[in-house]
Amino acid sequence: AQGGEPEGPADGYTPSLADFLVPIGVLLAVAIGPYLLTGKFRINEAFMLSVLSAMVLARLRGMRLGTII
């Protein structure tokens, strides 16, 4: 919408580098680890666990559950 304000982080929540690195680390570990060990790809599981790790991290750092969902 014209004249709209960009949405910032939730009140009382300060973003950090961990909000980026933890989900990326989970994504890479779950996508690459099983492939190296068994030769099978786990791409769907990697993305799902990456999103869940981001949600859990945000909740542990103080973001309200309603904002996360």
C-alpha cells in the first residue's frame, strides 16, 4: 500500500545473527549429513526442521507465540 510503514521486529524482540545462522546450519546439516552417510537426500526434512528451529529460537529469545505463527 502506498504510504505504508515497513514492518519491523516484534516489540521486545531484538534480531541477532543466530536468527540466521541456526536455521541455515540446521538446513545444511540435515540436507548434507544424511547424503554423506547414506547417499539419500532429506531435502523436505531439512527445510521443515530449519523452519521449526527458527520458530523455537524466536520463542526462546522472547517473541510471542502469536507473532511466530
